[in-house]
Amino acid sequence: MHYLITKVRLISFIIVLLLVGCGKSTERRFNEAERVLSTAKSSELEQKFTDAISLYKDAISLFNELKRDSIVGQIYLLLARCQRSVGEYDSSVTNYQHAAFVFNKLGEKKLARKSEIELAWFYLSLKQSSASISIAENSAATAKVFSDSEDIFEALSCAVEAYHAIGNHALEIRTLQNLLDLDSVFYRSQHKCTLLEKQIVAHELRKQPDQAGKLFEHLKIYAESINDPQAVVRAYYIWGYTQQLSARYNDAFKAFSMALGRMEKRVDKRLQADVLSSLGCLAYRSDHLDDARRYFNDALILVREIDDPVYENMLKLISIAIDGKLTGKRIVSRESDIFRRCSASQAACRQMGYRLGEAFAMFIQASMLDQNDTTQEAFHISKRALEKFEQLSDIIDHRAIESKIVNVFLEGENSDWHHPILRFHCKRNEFNEAFEVNENSILADIRNFYTRLSMQTQDHSLNQLIEKLRWKHNCIRLIERDIVDEISKGKKASYERLLILQERILRFQEDIYSINDELRMLRTNFQYLLSPGTLSVKEIQDSLLSNEALIEYISLSDVVYILVITKDTNQILQTEIQSKRLQSYVDEYNRLLSDPRFRGASERADELSSVIGEILLKPLIHYIENSNKLYIVPANEFDYLPIHTLKVKGDPIIEEFDISYLPTAAALLFSRKEEKPIHDIVGIGHPGRTDWDVDYELKDIRSFYDSAKILVAEYATLQSLEAVEYDVLHITAEFHLNRQIPDNSIVLLSDGKTETGFKEVTLGEVFSITPAQVLIFANISSTPGELMKYAPLGLLANGTPTLIAAMWQGDRRVRRYFDEVFYTSLKNGSQPAVAYRDAIISMRESKEFSDLHECRMFYRFGR
């Protein structure tokens, strides 16, 4: 018995010792974990980001072992922020999500919301606006349940920015009003001025200038009532900005001038510089160069005081450009003071890693040298500037004022980054080089559009690749913005962070190259929209038949060149008219054809058709006399010019040639289904916001093709198309293009619920339908020309070989007559291209329609 008692006591003693020992061990491990976490925080403060990230990960492991979940959640949040700082965006998203998950699991709702709101802001910076809105709205709703005004305000602030980013200004305005109410109750209106500024801009963008004006007056009076000179200056500055948005440049100048007149020492120097820079840009636009130089130089003095080397060098460069222009035809050489100043800014930009500034400096150097016909040297500098510019992402949205300075200079030169190089090659008749540079410019613009568009094709694998590519492009755009923001800190910038970000760009670019390779392996036409590469003349000539020719127009500041490619030959031609004068003819012709206010102006339209035809078509007739089919790649400057209606020797060119438009020559390389006889025709349409009689237009097709199926009213949905087969798909609906926000490019179809209710179907969603052999898109939008470039190219890439588009709303009788001839010709066995041409020529020959300028609204795209 004594033995057993002793044994029990011994075991108890050992257990106690073990427990005490374990306690000390746990305490030691906790202290060690805290030490690692503290070191991680210190490393991040010292901007040793690589060390900090590694230590945060170690701290997570240590606290996980200790089962301190709340601390683990907080470290995930710290790690996500740190990774966000150095471009590890994928990991950052994951760790924000981990933090929210841990806090939700523990019931710490406040911290969970904080993580989610930060993630919503992060998604917004990555152009993932829909995800940002979803998270922000959910966080705001949860915060309301707990009456958490701080989180409600922060979440709704994020939602406001996201609504602005996607162009939903109605919801932006409504949410801003909610914020104003919150601000009044909980924050004593300390955010009122900022929120009113945002409302003013939103109303202007929503085409409500009267409401924007009333809010401006309210903001101005309020700012003066609280004796805040900063708020007063900002009010005028924002008003000037909104006037610029609507191209009311005189009103913008007055507003900025008022802002300048209200400045005093208490006003932030950056705001003062922004006002002066905006005045400088407007003066430059008006060709008041002495005034522009004064404004920019005054802004430069202020910017030097705030230590922003990015802003400083952009102001230096635009001032140098002005000095170069003011020298006129005097010699500007490498030894001149102006050129040396420009070289110094270029070197400064290169040293700090500011690539846009370096490219801009080289472009200005080339422009100055080109004044003296030193074209060889100017060409080499322009080429280096373009190479540097092409290393940047597709959109320069780093900071508004920098983009404004670059853009106003390019507008003043009536140029873009490719123009000097195109001029050089065209002057020397270097056809291959001119063609490649021009197509690179076109394809870069197309890639810019389509890498920002959400797409849903019928190929699931393709959709995944497209989404991956969009994400990587957005990551590069954000990382470039982060780099510029870091450089802008001047002496406070982190050299280590800049190096990491530069390295991260290279990794993202490698990821994009890999995805592009996967796209090419799929042999999809979409590779030409998303990752086109360089297009060669040989590829195009190999794709052409012996009776076909490609015509490509290049409009530069002073001349228009025409590239002509046939199966065996190529030629560069030059027009004998200044491009500005030609452009005035083109603009007038487009306006006369598409604007219903000019009905009855057929005589002037016919005259312009002959004038423009003599300029753009007559020089090339000799080189295409063995062809009967022309593919035309118009210059962007021509907008929606109906080249097929231009006259040569008194007759429209379409009477002699089969005409088809291509947004890029790359469309000749698209794979397509073999044409077959037309059997099934489906018409679908909805009036949208118009009063157009869609039923009348579509049901009329049955008069010409009695087996046609018609989907109108609540049946006019994309889903309805899944249940029918068609060789020809005829869409009568509104289409609206949005270059700035591609996802806002929409077709208005039915909501599937009521006869009149409509739904905005995005361009990306349209790619989910089965491609038709012939797609007729009869746009009934009041805005002409929106179907000229991006949408046709996407539809051709999606597998539709022939697209016929009504480029503006036009006259009902004209549209009916076109349909009658076209469908009758199809029914008689004609190919779609022949049926299209029959309809165009028949209208010209008919007594009823030959004088109607609106009969020129129908364009054909494709092979």
C-alpha cells in the first residue's frame, strides 16, 4: 500500500514538473513568436520588404503552433499589405482572404470587415471593379447591422470609387448622397467638400451639367463660409476639370484662372502646381506658347519645393518643348542649350526609372531635330522613344496631370508615338517597315481594348486564358503606377522597393508571354486581339488571292499615305493635299450622311464623295486594275468614312470593286468556317431606349424570306438564340461603344420578362452566341459610327466570316429596301458578298433612293 502511494506521488510529481516545463516552453515560444513579429514590423518600417515578408510568414507559423488564431489573422493582414507594396498581388489577395476567414471564424466581425474592405480597395486598384463593389456593399450592409459608422463610411467610399470606375454614375451619385448624410451626422461635415467635388464630376459625366453647376455653386459658398482657402481653390479646380471633360475649354480656362486668383500661402503647393499646369495645358492647346511657358515655369518652382521628381521632370520637358517650338526654324542641334537641357531631363528620368519621362524626352528631342530636316538622326531617336514607350502598359493612367502634359503635346504636334517613324519609312518608300509599324500601332490599340474587356466565348479553355491574361495586364498597370508613385516621393522613395517592383514587372511580362504561347497553341483568332505579335507583309500577301488587294491608309499631321498590297506587289502612295484639309472634307461628309438634320443635302454629299474619292482612291486605281476585291483598313482619323461610296470617274467605287472593311490586316489571317448555302435566318431585336419599330423591320424579313424566325419583345434575349439554328443572324438593336471602359460597350436586348423591358448585354457576352455565317447588325443608336472598329473585329474573330453593319440609324424606307434586295439575292443563291453589293448598287440605281444620302449607311466587314 505504501509502495502504491509512493508511486502515485512520484507520477504526480513528474506530471507537475512536465506541466511546469511545458508552461515555460510555451512562454518561451510565445516570446520568440512576438520577437519575430516585432522584427517583421521593424523591417517593413525600414522598407526592408523582402525580410519583412519572410519574417511575417515565420510569425504565422509560430503563432499557428501556439493556436493564437486572432494574432494569426492580424499577421495575415500585415503580410497582405506588405506583399501589396512590392507587387506580390496574387499572394496579397490570398492573404487578405485568409485574414477575413480567420476573423470570421473567431467571430471578430470588426476585424473581418476591415480585412474585406481593404481587399475591396485592392481589387479596385487592380481594375476588378465588380468584385470591389460586391465586397464593399456587403461590408457596408454588415456594418449597418452593428451600427459601425466608421466601416459603413469606408466601405461606401470604396463603392463610390468603383461605381465611378465602371461608369455607373447614377449609383455613384446616390452613394455619395448617403456618404454626405453620414458625414453630417458622424463627422461634422469634415468630408463634405470632397464628397461634393465627386458629385459634381459624376453629374457632369452623366450629362447633367445644370445639376453639376448647382452643386459647384453650393460647394463654393460652403467653402467660403468655413473660411477654407484650400477648399475654395479646389472647388474652382474641380469645376475647371469638369469643363474640360465636356470640351468646354474656354469655361475651363476661366475656372482655373479663378482658382489661381484665390491662391494664398495656406493652399497646398501641389494643388497650386496642378492649377498652373492645367492653365499651361490649355494655353498650349490654344497655341499661346508664351503664356503656357509662364504657367509651366511657375508650376515648376512650386513642384521643386515639394520634392516630386516625376512631376518636376514632366514640367521641365514641356517647357523645353515650348522653347524648342519658339525657336522656329533656327538651328536646334545636339550642341544647343535646349537639346542639352532635354538630354539632362532624359538622363534624370532614366536614372530614377521613370520610363514615360525618358520616352517623352526622346520624342521631344526628335521633334526639335526634325525642324531642321535632320531626319536620319531624328528617326533613330524617335525609334528609341517608341521602343521605350512600348515597354509601358497599354494605358498611361499613372497620374492625371502627367498624362495631360504628354497628351497636350502630342495633340499640339498632331502626332502620336508612331508617326515620326511612319513618316520616315514612307518618305523612303520602305514598304515593309511602314506596314509593320502601322499595323503594330493598330494592333496595340486593339490589344489595349480587348485586354480590358471581359469575354465569354463558347470555349471554356479560351475564357480561362483570357481572364488570366486580363489579370496579368492589370497587375502590370498597377505595378507601373506603384513605381511612379514611389519615384514621386523624391528623397523619401525606397530604393529597395523600386528594385523589387522593377523585377516584378519582368515576372509579370514572362507570365504574359507564357499565356500568349498558350493562346497561339489553341489556334484561336483571339490571339490577334490579345497578343498579336508583329504582322509581316509576306503573311498578308500569302493570304491574298490573285484578284484581291489590301488598301491601308496612314494619316499623319501633314500628309496621308496609302499602302497598296496585292499578291505579288506593294506600293506606297502619297496624297496631294494637306491632311487637315482632307480631314475637314471627311468630317463634313460623315456628318452629312449620318445626321438626320442634314436630310436633303444630297447634292453636297455627292460633291464631297467625288472630291474625297479623287484624293483617296484615284491614286491607287492603276495599281489595282487586276483586282476586283478590295480590303480596306481605314485610318482612325477617318472615323466611319464610307469609302465604298466614294466616287472615281463619277461612279462609286463599289460599282467596280467588291469592298470589305478590316479594322486590321490581321483579320485576313483569321480562320473561318467554309461558306455554305443559306437556309436558316433568324431576326432578333429590341428598341431599347429608342422609339424604333423593331417589329416592323424584322418581320419584314419574312416578306423576302418566308421561313425566317423572328425574336422580338420579351423573346429577344441571348438565351433565346441558344434554341434556334441560323446561317444568317439579323440583329436590330442599339449598340454603344465605350473605349475608356470596354465592359460598358453594350447591346440593348430584352430582359426576358416584359415586352418593353430591356437588358444591357455586354460586347463580351455577345461572343457567347454561336457565330453566324452572316451577321447583320442594324444599329439603331442615335450615335453614328460606333460599329466601325472594335465590335466588328471581335465578331469576325469569334467566327463570323461576314458582318454587315448599319453604321447609323438612318431612314426606315432605306433599311427596308436594303433588306429586300439583300435577302432576295440570298434566296436566289447569291453569296453574301454579292447580295450586299447588289443591294448597295440597286439603291443607287433606283429613282426612289438614289438621292438619299442615308443609303450609304451599310458597311461590310470580313473576307
